[in-house]
Amino acid sequence: MSISEREDKVNKERELRLFFETLENIPQLIDTWDENLWITLVEKMEVSHDKMCTVFFKNGVSVEVGI
């Protein structure tokens, strides 16, 4: 395994650990904006001209939502 591959693996493990720590510390119902939760869970969000947006989560799941 190269140094770059090892660093990538360590970074992914760190992100996964942070993801689970964040999930453990949030209430079941989220009724206020939580920037740390957003940063931890969401990779990106795309808004299209047809009033649809797609949220891409860091775990690979994507969800399309009408706006």
C-alpha cells in the first residue's frame, strides 16, 4: 500500500468516526439548523432549474427533493 493510499484510508476512517460520533450526539428529531451535522453528513447539494434538488451524502446515498 502506498503512502497516498494509506493517508486516504486514515482520512476515511477519521471521517467515518466523526460521522458516528455526530449521530450518537444528536436528538432523534432535529428542529433547528445544525451546521456541524450538515458538514458531517452532506457531501454536496445540487439545485436544478426544474425545482428539484439532490442531496449527496458522504456515505454515497443521494436523495432527490422537490422544492
